[in-house]
Amino acid sequence: MMTVRTLISQWPKPAMTEFARDLGVNWMQAHQWRLRNNIPAEYWPTLVSAAKRRGVKGITLAALAEAYAQRARKSKPAADRQTARVG
């Protein structure tokens, strides 16, 4: 599963600095995204464009949406998932 940490690690070294620069944010903001495993959706188009420029494979809007959907499904309690399937 794609995580923000694995995504950032695909950037050239120093990965965090280059990633932050490409997305137009400061290093600390990018670092907080990594810690929270969350990149706000409004940055996704910029992220996809930057990945394409850098030759980073597998970063598409669809891949990001799927990764976040998987994370959301995993974070739901089992009882909620059962209810969602039944109803």
C-alpha cells in the first residue's frame, strides 16, 4: 500500500527538501504530512505533475484516491465495516 512516507522516499535526495519544493510548501509542512500520512487533496494535482516531471512511477490521481480509500477502510472499526456491507 502506498503511504506518504514511501511516496516521498521516491523523490531524489534530499527527498523531503525536493518533495516540499516541488509541491510549493516548506520543509516542515511536508514533514508533518509524512508524520500524519496525509497529503491534502488540493495538493494532489501538483503532486501528480511533479511525479511525472521527476519520473516517479505510479503516482496518479486514481492511485492516490485508492490509497486513501484503503487507509479509510482500514481505520474503520470492524463493526462499522460489517454494518456498511449489510445495509
